[in-house]
Amino acid sequence: MHEWIMSIGYAILEFFQNLNVGNILTSLSIMGTGMLGIFTVTCVIILVVTLLIKIFTPKQ
């Protein structure tokens, strides 16, 4: 059991030692652009639905 825990610990240390911060920042930039696009499309859909409801609601 002890050897298994040690091997996991060494694997985690090796992962963080080989981590490239530049790649992480590039990935965050790409993900941020994608999230902004999703937010924009969602706002447009909400605006269009709201306008359609106001236009086509029967007047009493």
C-alpha cells in the first residue's frame, strides 16, 4: 500500500514539474473567448424571444 501511495505522489510531482504555464494561459484565453460567444448568443436568443412575445401577444 505504501509503494502505491508513493508512486502516486511521484506522478503528481512529475506532472507539476513539467507543467507549462504558457499553455495554460493560452487555453484560458481560448476558453474565455468561447464563453463570451456562448454568453452573446444566449443574450441574443433572450432578446429575440422577448421581442417576439411583445410583438405577437394578443391585445385585450
